[in-house]
Amino acid sequence: MKIPKIHGYIDRRILINFTVDPKVVEKIIPFPFRPKTYKDKAIVGICLIRLKNIKPKGFPDFVGVNSENGAHRIAVEWIENGELKSGVYIPRRDTSLKLNTFVGGRLFPGKHYYAKFNVKENNGNYHIAFKSSDDTEISIDASETKLFSSKSIFETLDNASDFFENGDLGYSPNKEKFDGLRLKAYKWEVSPLEVSNVSSSFFENEEIFPKGSVTFDNALLMRDIEHEWESEKDK
């Protein structure tokens, strides 16, 4: 799906990351994708992003729209023209903006579900939750910290940062194909979050992910990032 370049600002982006047995992930991602692993674990997660002044590049900010959004993501790789590529497969997207539910999958890559968000931010503390039109729910409580989790499979903040920066290309299912969309951040800077509570009815659905197969690993925060969205060739 070819769209004009979209420009705007990431007011806040939280990446909530989990590890999973790659064999579980293999069953739920379509060809040509396969799990991208780190230390023999597949990486899945939720991106909770608040976007501001989103509009075609070159238009003034005042015509842009704002929204809260959630995307469930799976780190993947694939072979393209004999070369190994990597990115994320996005089985579902949720949004607070009804416009997105109309244009998603039609004029903009990826179907979007309408969701009601509950967002509270205060002095570096975050509570973000949503319930979607099909009753999918997520919730997270987290606080800013200077220390990256010592229990993370990535071991260091730099390792985690590099892994997710390389996942800037996302593919979303759309009927018989996959819509490609690349995030081009003008700068890439993440900081760690300490998570006290996290839940996702998608990752807790035992018909998709057997009980105990998904383990929380870490959470990362990005703030005030100017960026562009650029469509990529569909698969």
C-alpha cells in the first residue's frame, strides 16, 4: 500500500518486551516471516505510542491529528532477494482515533481496532490501559529509572536499544497481503522503565500462547521524537 510520507511527533512511546519459545511463535506468524531470536528466544511485545500532529509531510502541524495507539508486535526476519531482512510483524493495532479505524487497511497500512484508553502520567510514573472494541485489553504501570533490568535477556540497555532500533520496518496483515510501514525517527534514544504491573489479554490467550510460554523481559521509554512514516513494498 503506497502512501505519501507522514510526518509528526512521538510524544511518548513505551515498548513492553517479552520472551517466548520460538516454536510457539512459528505457529502464529505467516510465511515469509520467521522469528528473529535473541539468545535462542523469540521477542514479542506491545508498543504504546502517543502521536501528535500526524499529517502528510510538508503540511503545517495544525492540520495534524493526535492519538493514543497500541500495537502488538513480533520480531521477525525473512529472506528478500537473497538478503536477510528484519523487522516486526504486527498482528493487531489499536487506536483511540476513530479516523484510524476507517483508513487503516484502506488508505493507511494495517487494520486498526477502536479502543478506549486510560492514561495517567505523573512525575515519571505511567499507567496506560486500553480496552478494544473486540474486548482485547492491556494494562501497564511503570516508572522511569536509570537502571536497566538486570534480569533482562539483553543484559544492557545498549543491546536492547540496538535490537529494537533495527526493527523499524513493520508488516501488518491486510486480506491476502501484508502492508509495510517504516518508522524513521530523527533520533533514536531510549531509557529504561521499571514495571510493577503488566497484562495483555492477547499474550495471555492460552489458545495462542500456551500457559507460561510468555515471560516479561523489559520496558523502554522514548519521548519527544520527531519522525516520519514511510510505506514499503507490500508482501
